Amino acid sequence: MTLHPRPKNLRRQLLAVPAVLALALTAACSNSSGKSGADASAAPTLSGDCAKYQPYAGHAGTKVSMYASILSPESDSLEKSWSEFSSCTGIKISYEGSNDFESQLQVRVTGGNAPDLAIIPQPGLLAQMVKTGKVVKPPAQTVANEDKWSPVWKTYGSVNGTFYAAPMSANMKSLVWYSPKYFKQAGYQVPTSWADLMALSDRIAKAGGTGKPWCGGIGSGTATGWPATDWLEEVVLGSYGGDVYDQWVSHQVKFADPKITGAMQTVAGWMQNPAWVNGGIGDVKSIATTTFQDAGAPILTNKCWMLQQASFYQAQWAKGTKIGPDGDIFAFRLPAVTPSVANPVEGGGEFLAAFSDRPEVQAVQNYLSTADWASSRVKVSTGWVSANQGVDKSLYTDPIDKLSADALTDPAATFRFDASDLMPAAIGAGQEWKSLTAWFAEGQSIPKVAADIDAAWPQ
């Protein structure tokens, strides 16, 4: 993965429009007033392809910094999605992605070096940032745009009932990636129940050959461990349903509760089974040292048969990989562990929080909360689904995106947001990652893992 270099501390000053930029803007968008600058009341009149960005005009020559955990290649389409906006308005969005985002955001914010905007994937981390007093409430237009999101998404972007961060994306986590090509050659069918999935895994293991049923990786810089939290969350939701899941998120049900330790036993029988993992990579412990980005690669060479990962994993497949029901790679929904749990779906998402109320920052916030921006992102990015209901579903031409959008909007589904993202950041983006990593890397016992997480829960 290519990491974006960390920029030097930026001075928050409005800059005069350079002559070259002025000429470029004149060519792209007509300026009937002949005025430019950060004063929205003196905004130039935009026309042609730029006319739709008129509400955001008046800030040419300014720069807005944005910080997130999204890395290349996924970040490439992110930057492409606002390129026309930047060209027409003259607002440069300086983006930085980092594998150390979760830990470094706190450092930057408390150290007086906060970005203008941050894309936060955990509501728990958002709450932690709000406690610093540095998060700025969104402008009125961003708040007004909320009518295009379902109410539950607004709650995930709120802290103690106050709305702070507009949702940007949604992702489907309850997927299993596999190769239709190799399944067909081996005569395997896509399982529709947990029992069938486990039986298929056992069948593949006993068939011998070079391939093992499962591969996995939980490495992710300072966020190492998060894929393991997903595996546990899938099993908790698929075993006990939404009520127990909600009680677990709020710590009414402890990690040491028999339900949760029982779910950990299920995960161990699945992803810590030496006969089943880690195909094409190594033993069980290798899961802790393999990055999640690299984990699925052995599927393409038939050294591994399945990978449990979210819809956004599509961006990690090698260029030229055919993705579809008859392609090199596709995905199916992870079945419920307990058949009585109706269509369990775990999802995640991202939220845009601001640490500045400068007018150009608010212009970017307003734009990125619209269906127009979400549609532009859909058009340039496979593996990305918007939380904005104003997006025309016909724009999703990719089969994984369609599968994800259908699952996330299924009225019969038992949907829940990623539990570790909802838990306090000290747990969901801290001790749980650490303890589950030790569970895989060092073989720590389930009782110790559970006790360590419970002991770290904020009082």
C-alpha cells in the first residue's frame, strides 16, 4: 500500500489567487463579476459545467486539509470524486491518508495540529474527539442535507443527541469473498447456512491439495486487530440477534459473559483452526502479521478458498481481476450462525467531522453531504456505497455494490453498525484490537482476552 506523506503544519491563511489558477478558473467557469476571494458575497458567477457549484463559490485560492484512514487505491477515487468541485471553486482539498489515523488524530487534535476535516469511521472515536472540545458543529446547510439520510445514520454521527458529523459512506461487512471459477471447477456450491459453510470448510480441508478453506489478515498499522473484531461481531450478531448485540455494545453484557465467550469459541473453531487457515500464507499466528490488504491474494492462485471481509475490500483485488458471479472473484452473504436470526447484516460507515469553521471548510462540508457528491463518488469508485438516500441506485453498476446496497436496505434484515466502532474508543479502537491480536499472535486464552477487555472499559 502506498501511504500519503505526512504534510507539514499548514498555516490557516487565505491565499491570493495565483495567476495560473485564475486563468484556469476563467477557462473552466465564466466569471461575470470579475471578483474572487474568500468572501462568499463577492463570489464569481460560475457557468457551464461549473454552474452547479455556485453555492460553494467565493473561496478560490484557499486550502482545506483532510485526514483519514483511507489509503491508495481507495483514496485515489476519493480524490477524483471532488476534483471537479476543486477545479471550479478553487478550493484545494489537501488529503492525507494514514494507517496510523486512529492514534494520530488524537495526537494532532490535542497537540493543536488538527486537520480541518477528518473522515472518522468509528462513532466511538467521534465521541472521543467531541470530548476534546475541538469538533465544530456542522453548518446549517449540512444539517439540512440530513433529510437524505435515514434517521439511524444521523444518530451514528451524533454525540449525546447533538449532531456533529455527516455520514459519507456505508459498507457491507457480512460478506465472504471466493472464486466462482475455482468453486465451479471443484464442484462446490455457495453455502446458504452456517452449517453448510462449516461443512464446506471441512470438505475443502479434507480434500487435500495446496489450498486451505480460509485465509485472513488482521494487520493494519496501529489499527491492527480490527478484522478480528469483525469476525467476533458477525458471530455475536448471527448467534444471538440484535438485542444481545446492543447490550454487548453498551457493556450490559460483558465480554466475559458466556454468550460472548461462546461466540469467541465459535470464531476459534473457524478462524483459528490449523487445518482451515491460513491458506497460501502460513499458520494461525500468521493471521496477526498479515495485512488485511494482502490477506485475500491467495484466492486468486487457488491456495485459499474464502476470506471474510467487507465490501470495501473490492478495492484491494489486483487490477484486471474480473469480479462477478462468473468471474475470478465474487462474494456471498455470511449466513447466520443461528437460523432463527433473520438475515444478520453488520455494516460500517464513515463520518465527516470538522475542526474549523472557516467558510471554505464549511463549503466542503456542505458539498460532501450532498447526493451530488455521493453520486460522483459512486461513478468513479467500485466497492463504495453511499449512506445518502438521494443517490439513484441505477448508478451502482458493480455487482458487489448492488449486493451491498440491497443487503444494507433489506427491511427484513437484522442490521447493526460495527460494534467496535460504537464502543468507547478505548475499547473498540484500543484494548479490543490489542487483545484480539494477542489472541491470534500469542494464543492467549479466551478467558484472559475477555477479562483484559472488560477491565479496560471506561468507568
